[in-house]
Amino acid sequence: MAALGATPIINHPEVAILGINKAADRPVVYKGQIAVRRILHVSGSFDHRVVDGADGATFVQCVKNYLEFPATIFI
């Protein structure tokens, strides 16, 4: 079984890095029912001297939304 999450390590001169783990089928509650869904954990590490935490969280949420709804990339 693959790891559920990771903490990517920032190396100088990087200011941010995105960690993407292996997608796996997992049981989740979806529309009030238990269903098997493909889950992909995404995490980010940011140098807080350069990137504000709120901006980093917004970026990770944006990546998540594009992965969930890829057609929105073209809008």
C-alpha cells in the first residue's frame, strides 16, 4: 500500500514544491452512500519567507479543482 501523504522538502533556491502521491481506490461517503472512489492525495510545502500560507493553500485548492474538473483548465 502506498503512503497516504508526504511532506515535500524544499531545496534552495526553490520556494515551493508540490507533492503528489499514488491514486488509490478507497471507500468514501459520496452523496450519502458508501462508494469506492479514486483518491489522490496532494500536498504542498512553501517557504513562508516568500509565500504566504493562505496563498499556498489557495494554490493547492486550485490544483485540486483542476484535477477534479479538468475541462475548467480551458475556461
